[in-house]
Amino acid sequence: MTQPLTPAELIAAFAEQNGSVALKPTTTSTDPFFAYDRPETHGVHAEQVQVPMRDGVHLSGELHRPANPDGTPTAGPFPGIVYEFNGYNSVPFFAAGAHHYVTRGYAVLVCNVRGTGGSPGTVDPFGLQEQNDNVDLIEWLAAQPFSTGKIGQMGVSYGGHNTMLAVVNQAPHLVTAIAAQSFSDWYDNTLYRGGIPNAQIREWQRNTAPHTLETYPEHPLFDTYWQERSVKMRWDKVNIPVLDVGGWLDAYRVGMVENYLSNPDLFWMVAGPWQHGMMPGQFEDIAAAGYLAWWDYWLQDDLAGLLPQVKVTSYEMPNHGWQQYTAWPPEQSQTTTWATTSTGRLRRNGAQGGNGLAEAASYMVFDARPPKESPDAPAQDSPSGRLVFHTPHLEFDEVIVGAVEVSVRVAFSASDGHIAAILEDVAPDGTATRITNGWLKASHRDGDEEPAPVEPDTAYHLLVALWPAHHRVTAGHLLRLTISSSDYPQIDDTAPPGTVTLQVGGDSCELRYGVIA
């Protein structure tokens, strides 16, 4: 899997490819939702704005309104869209990308968050101040004389996170939202994966909010600091329809699925073959077609618009096309289980060992911090730092759908420990594709709010949740499960030194996932 581009790199690449001009969709989906369009009816009038907040501070941004042929703004009224409220100081770029909606009768507001661009203050990603500012932006746009008072919000990544927070803050004039590559929880989806710090996010912190390099480590547990930045703590506040868009190559597929499952009546899920960031320029680009269909359906009084044909539209990875489901996980899926054995095999639940009996429990040991060939090498690159299990070559195709989890019974020689579980699809030629992964700090086995004691050399049952997936393993391939204490840079390589003893055989260590056979 290639490394995702940073937001700045995606913006630069997108601008270089198409200059922020909305492109036609390249998706192969046959759902009319993803091919929706209608003619332009207006020009674009752009102006710099300073939007007042409730505390008297003004945020800098741009307001783009439908225009008459002479360039003057059309009186309206028009529905509005708060478009990309993020911390990347890229207002002109995003505003230009919104012209697809402006020329079709929407007033679009794009603003820098507090502490970025021309907005004063200090950036505090997704904090209470930023959330209040977002609500104030929505309400300011709704109150303008050219506005119908019906407002939508959309964004990708940072902007998608703020979009979901606007939803749970129940901004009075927010009618609907499109959240792309967005979180359900900043702590769990991004900063602390299973309680273990995410090594990849610190470069983003340095570039976007440097002070968080100090403040975030002060909150290793899921305390009120993180709860205030959480969507999942307020799922009961979701009361408007949300188009939930994400990629199966993106970490925020976790948030996408969790948000959908929190209220399937109000969420529609579109999961594509995308890395983190903007979809334009990526494979199976849905462009702006579906987004316009969504806005027209919910925000326009005299246009029909469209909704997706089904609740869940998902691309079957790695290259098996779009599928449509009425629910997630699909109703036709069922759970399958593989048990580990001392020989390194994964045995299908209900199957028997070579002697006709399920294997009795035994123990396998690996080093939590094995010697490295080089200082930069991840710990699991050492054979002594991992255990590897694999299935037989599959006789038939098998589609992994929904939740994936690994259940282990494990003891640590130290007073805490890490478990990293990696599931791969291995082709007959040995080429491996990572399907999903998950991590857990043993002291977080009962949750992230309070650490649970870990007694050395005492066995504990740990349930490691891996990222959800939609992946077809074709006949002739096999599944490979790696268990270690390291998965750098997905998590920090900071497991306490010592050994990890894994119980295998019986049902002591199992891989479980939903499957469509």
C-alpha cells in the first residue's frame, strides 16, 4: 500500500492537475446519483469577508455568490453551503473548487479556522472554540438577505471532521451535511490507536498546530479534553441527513462506518477505493456529481435532486467494483472464525486438526522489543518480534465485509504491553496486500478512560478491533495474520521491553470477520 499524501500534497497535486476546476466523474458506478448534473444558471461573484463570531472576533474567508451576467451578485434567495472550514489556509483554492455549486444556485462560504490565514487567535483543532465558530458561520450565512436560511456543510478530512462536529452541535439552520474522510472520534481514530500513540500524526501536528505536540501527550487517556472533541460521545444529537463518504485505503474508514452504524436512518455511506484526502484525481473519482444531487435533494425547494439508490454504496477491494447494499454489514454476510495453531496455521472454525481433534492449547513467545537490524527498522521486521499464521490457499472466493477482530489470550513479562494485528491477502506469487490492522495497549483493554492494571506473567483476554474492510480474497490466495507488539509508523514503536506469550490452539486466539462466500 502506498503512503497517503499529506493534505498539502493533495491540494498541490489537485491544483496542478486541474486548477480547481470541477471534473466529470470517472466512476464506473451505474447509480444515477453519481452522474447527476444540470446546466449552470449563474456566474460567480466573489468577495472577501470577515465573519463575526459571538465573542467579537472575525474570521477571514471568502463568500462566493451566484452572479448576474454583468458580475453583480444575484439577489436570490439561495441556499448556502459552508464549504471546507479547515486549518490549511487554502481558502482561495477551496472556494474555486466550489464554483460547481455556485454556478448552479448556491451561496458558498469558505473560512479559515481561528489561528490560521487571516483569522486571529491560536488554532485548536476541533476544540470547543472552533466548534462554536463553526455554528456561528452557519448561522451568519443563514441570516444573510440573499439566503433561504437552508444551509449545508461539507468538507474533507479536517473540514469533514468539523462538518460532523457541526452536525452533533445541532446548528439551528444546518439542514444536511456531506462529511468526507471524517472521524467519529479524534482520540481513537487519530491520536491514540488502541491507547498507543500514532507515530504518523506528529508531522501533521508540526505543520498545522505545533502546540499540540505538547498538549496532546498531556492527555494519554480519553478524558474530557478528548470527549469535547468527539462525535461518538454525541451520536444521539444527530438529527439531520448525512452523506458519509470515505475510502477503504484511509484510516477514517473507522469513523465512516461507526458514524453510519450509529444511526443508519440518517446516514448514507459511500466507501470507495480511496486514500486519505480529496477524491479528485484518485481512481474511481465520484467528482461533484453526487454532491450536487444531494444538495439539490435536501436544500432546493423546486428541484428534485437524487439520493443514492441504496443506503450503502461500497467498492469491493482491491479491484472488484461497486456493490450496493441496503445495510452495513450486508444482510447476507455471516461471521467466520479462524483459530491459530502451534504450527502457524489458521484453522477454520469447526474444522479439525490432522489427528481428528481440535488442537489443545499451547504457548508461543515473541519479543516485544527485539533487536533491530538498523535503528530505523520496525520491530516486527525481526522474526523474533512477531508470530505469523496463515490459512490454506482458499478454494473459493471469499469477501470480507464489516468488522474484523482478533481475540487473544496473552501474557506480558512487563507491567503493560502492546498487541498489533495485521491481516494480509497473499497471492500465489507471494505478493501481500494489507487488508486491515488493529492495535491495543493491554492496560486499555477495558476502555481508554482509565488504565486497567497489568500484572506481569498473568494471562489476559484481549479483543483487538481491526479497521473495517470490504475486500475480496480470490481463490488460490491465502490470509496471513501477523501478531506482534509493533506496527511502526501506524503506532509508536514503544512497547515495554520483555516477552509476550500468546496462547494458541482451541479458541484461545482467533480471527473473526464478516464474510460473503
